[in-house]
Amino acid sequence: MAMLNETTVHTAPVMLIWDAASKSDVDQQTGRITWGVTVAVRKDSAAYSEMKAAADKEIARVYPTGAPYGFKAWDKDFNPQKYPELNPAEYVFVKFSNSESKGVYDGPEEIKLAEFGARAYPGAMVSVVGRCWCYLPDVKTKNTTGLKWFYEGVQLTDKTTPRL
């Protein structure tokens, strides 16, 4: 794991939950296309600590007196019925997304999107490059505030872990 700058991290291996890096998600109501990944991060890991530090810096930059009431958290709790393998006391899930497709890698080798999709599965370990950004109330955000992680690239690091 490495902090690339104050708001950008390159995570240590985290568990892939959902792959939208090889095939985009399309919102059925708005038609909005999103690329990215959703991952499970252990709350006691270096990855979570560094992501929290980056998020805290971004929140302090935008809101010097603290996040406003109703601020949407970037780290979500797991539904224990959907993911019984992942104890909500130990893991959070984080969505990295972008409106553009970004680089996908298997180890050090950049591969085609379809190849990544064929090799990636829920439970595989990946490393993600992401940057955080606070959003402010406007029409696009439905007048909410929060912090979002932008997806900048993903790398498969271990394809031998059990499938979820």
C-alpha cells in the first residue's frame, strides 16, 4: 500500500466483491455508465488506515470544521446475509467508480478488459489505485454531501483465494 499523494492511494491487496472494471454498470433509471470495482477492506488493515487518512484529509480540506450533518460515509457495512463469510465487525466495503474505463492488470501485465473479467471473481485479491473527493449538494448529487472514491486502475494480485 502506498499513499500516492494526500488523496490518492494504491491499496495493498483487498478482496474483490464486484467487478465493473471489465464491464460497465449501467443505471437503469438514468442510463449513467460506471466503471470500477467494489472491494472488501479489513477494518484493522493498513489499506483501511491509509484510505481513512486520505478521506479525512479531503474532508478537512472541504469542510474545515468537520463533515456536515447527513454526510454520506464512503465505507459501508456489509449485509451479513448477503456475505456471511465477511464479519461486518471486521470488514467494510468500498466502491471505487469512474465514468471512464481505466487500466486493468493481471500482476504487472496490462490486459484487455474481457481478460480481466474472465480472471476476476468475488473473493479474488486485487490492488486498486483510487483517489477520494468530497461532493457538495447539487442536482447531480440529489442535494447530498459525501465522499466518493474514484477508480484509477486495478490489478489482480492473487487468484487462488476462495470464491465468495
